[in-house]
Amino acid sequence: MIQAAAAAVILSLTVGLSACRAQTPYVPVERPSPGETLCGTPICGPEFLASAFLKLEAADGTGAGRIHILQIGDSHTAGDQISGQVRGRMQARFGRGGRGILPPGLPYVGYAPRQVSVTATGARYLPAPLIAGGMRVPMGLAGGQGRLEAGDHLSIILDPGVPLTTLGVCGQAGPDRGTLQIVPDIGLPQAIAFRRESAGPLCAEVALSPGDANLTLVAVDTPVVLDDVRLWGKWGLSLSNLGVVGSTLMDLEGRDAPTVEAQLRADPPDLILLAYGTNEGFDDDFDPLAYEQVLRRRIAWLRQVAPDAALMIMGAPDGLRRRQTSTGPQRWSQSCGSEAEWQTPPALALVRDVQRRVSEDLGVAFWDWYGRMGGACSADRLAGTGEPLMRGDRVHFTATGAEWIGDILADDLMTTFDGWRASRTGGN
């Protein structure tokens, strides 16, 4: 009897303590301030963003005008955590212009883009092999294709409040291609035919009824091969993120030129963000001279196919790997961690040096990602905060860290825009 009573008291105290813990409010850890940049300003070469800033000016609080930002890169881009935060922040000021361009399906397990959810029934996503594997497969900017056999479909559901007035797709036309039917939750189905006498890329779009938020894309006959899906609003800002896990700038060079040109001309970007460099920096056989040649070629090519777009290189962020043991000579690299157990790949600094020099030489804006996140060993410090901003691998950001660095990038873009506009208007 006494034991039962004691057990009841202990149980009640345990429940009470659990309730107290459950009622303890969450207090977010104060986030670090942005670090200093190489050039001393949030964005280096802000004058090279003037054409994009003119578009931002037209959309700023006016309820009119459209601006399209396109970010191309590696896994930092593919995840849409950083780009999604930038999108949300800038759309709050410049208007929601739609979700932008998406890969045509599910590019990897766990794919969870912001503002939209995508599911596939039967449809297959075919990723392009990375150049590092020695193969080149002609595909578009998304680095993969969606293949829909008859009856296969993609379902697209937009988050509440995300506008959608136009749906576009880019894909491969030809005599053996089929028809894609677009079935909205409001209005009648519409069709885009990819059957053509000659093979090649084809981009097309359909207007949707106000209020459409759920779409189903169905292949109704012979196969349909898609290179991307495009979701646009009537006015405001859109930010498209097309990243491939593990990719480098060489992978961009391996894309099919006619397909990419069709994609860029269908909805021309006003600002292109090049966000490569991490995977190059982790390559022990990195060749800075070859990398510089590729970077210069890609910039020249982008200017040719998207002549009205401003360009900005997002410098490679800090990244670390476990210290490697070797009996032979090793190149010097920064050691990080309480026991120097983490090491900066030596090539990362070379990547940033090439990116910075080329941006100055070719008149391209540069965002010092490495500096803004805190410089040397910042990946280790950010992984060890009370609320980690970097994952344990010291390469990728946590969800909280992605929001933090995304806020910094959005603030840097908008602060630089405000300074540019003030210089034109005398501060008015």
C-alpha cells in the first residue's frame, strides 16, 4: 500500500516536471552577425547589377513589373533552403511573381522545394551523370529530364498564397513524342503537343484561371520528355533554383546548348547567380588554370544567350573535411576544431581566388559567401553553436543555417539595390 502510494507520488511529480518542460518557451539562439567581405561592401562590383536593379525598381511597391532571378549551382542550390529564404524575403518586398522554374519531377530522395510540393506517379526522373564520372549527356539547365509514358503524371500543389497565372514547360519535341495534358483544379484541361516533324527543344505555356493551385501534368499518348516546369504569377519577383547535387561548373558546360538556349529565351532571367565552387574545392586534382578557362567560357556563353541578364558569382563558401592521414608530403591547409580534427581542402581558396579575379576582369558582381559566413573555420564554428547552423559534415547548412545565410544574401541584395537607387535619385 505504502509502495503504491509512493509510486503514485513519483509518477505525479514526473508528469508535473514533464508538463513544466513542455511549457518552457522556445528561445532562439542569437545568430552571428555577417562577416566582412574582401571588398568591404556587401556585394563586390554592385555597378554590374544595374540592369537587374532597374527591374527591381519597376517592381518595388508598384504592383507592376516582373523580375526573374535564376540561380544555378550545386547542392546548396538544389535544396532550395537558401534560395527559398531569399525568394520569400525578396517577394515580400517586390511582389510574388510565382515559384519560378522547377526540375521536371523528383530529382533526388527527400526533394522538398519551398512554396510547392511535387509528386510523381509513374513518371521517371533521369539525372545526367556528373562530368567527374567521365560521361556527358545532353540535357538542360536542371541537369535531368522527366520522362512520362502514357498515363504517367506529375502532381503540383502550390502553398496557399503563391500566385499562379501561367504554367510553362520545356521539353524535347520530335516525331515520336506525345502530348502533355495540363489538368487544373479550376477550369478546363489544356494540351501542349510535343509531336513535331523535327527533333529539338520546345518551350510552351498555357494561361490558367485565377485561383488555380493544384495541377496535374499527364502524358496522354506516346512518351513526353520534359526539361523543366515553370510556374509564374502575373507580376513581381520569381527566383528559380536549378542545382544538382555534387555538380561543378564543368557540368554546366556539359549541358545541351540548344536546350539551354531555348530555356533561357523562353523566360529570360534578369539576374543569373552562379553558385558553384564547393565540389571543385574538394577535388584534390583541381586545376585552377583549367577552371578559370571554363569560368570565362561559361560567362561569355551566358552573356550571349541571355544578353540582358546581370551576372553574379556566389563565391565558394567555407567547407571542411576530416583531417586526412598521409605519410607523404601534403599541401598546406587550414586546420580547424578544438583538436585540429577538421581541415580546409587546399583547393577551396584557389577556387575563390579564380572566381574573384575573373569577376573583376569580366565585369561580374561577386558575393563573398566565405567572408559573410565568417571566414576561416567558420563551418566548424557554425556547426558547434547552441543551435547548429552547419551540419556535422561541415559542408552543408542546417535548415536554421540556410535561413540565416539566406537572410544575409537577401539583405545584401536589397541593401545594395537601395544604395544604387539612392545614388541615382540623390537619396530621394
